[in-house]
Amino acid sequence: MDAEPAGQVVEINISSEHEVLPEPVPRVRAVPGRGLEGDRNFFEGPGTQPERDQELTLIATEALDALADEYGIELTAAESRRNVATRGIDVNKLEGKRFRVGDVECEGIELCEPCNHLQGLTKPGVLRGLVHRGGLRAAILTEGEIAVGDAVAPLPDTA
């Protein structure tokens, strides 16, 4: 069996307003089609989130470590503006795949490449330093709670 080893949630960050630095929380409720309760991208309207890739974002802390090592730029998980910081799993490999965060099933939609807006909120060089390692945008498929310490692991292919 050569399944991808599980990683772990090391930090969860949410912010109720755009442009405001997200705050760490120990746990958060994930709702399919809506996002993370209390987060700025939580969809309050009728129906489901029109942009499913805004429901959940993840970043590997290894990418933040590499940013510091290679570019001398210290960036916290909260400053990355991603909801869930992981350790021990390559989140890029989850693009286009189903995976779980704790008991919550998710689907990797696309890589979350850094943008000029992120760089403007943080530090010069972040754009270049996080290319192809800026995280993952994901849709939430099942409702549940995500907590610091939860496992992050790909689900077996059903094809």
C-alpha cells in the first residue's frame, strides 16, 4: 500500500471581515456549500456558496518554512490568509482529489497561488516566494468540526 501519509492540522485561522488578520481558533464548524462558520467567506445567503473554492483554504507550514529559509521572509499561517495550516502532507497533491480533515470530507479544487493583494497585505517578495506553494482551495463535502490536531489525509480513489 503506498497511500500518502496523513498530515496534521497545526493551526486554524478565521476572520469575520475582509482585510482583517485572521485569528487562531482551536476548532471550527465546516458546512458544505457554505464554508467555515465565522469566516469572512462563510456564505449566508439562500442556496450554496457560488464560489465553492472559497469554502476552505489550506497551506502547508513547510511552505512557510521554505519562504523563510529561501527568501528570508517570515510569514505566519494567519498572515498567509489561509484557513487551515497543515504539517506533514503535501497539500498540492490534494488538488483534484477528495481528502479528509478530521471527519470532514473535502475536495481539492485548485492551487491557491499568491496574488498581489496578498503581497500588499504582507511583505514584498511573498508573491515570488509562494509561487506553486501558496496553498489549496477546497470545497467542503460533509458537515463537521475541524480541530487543531486533526489528521489531514487523502481518501482512497473510488474509480
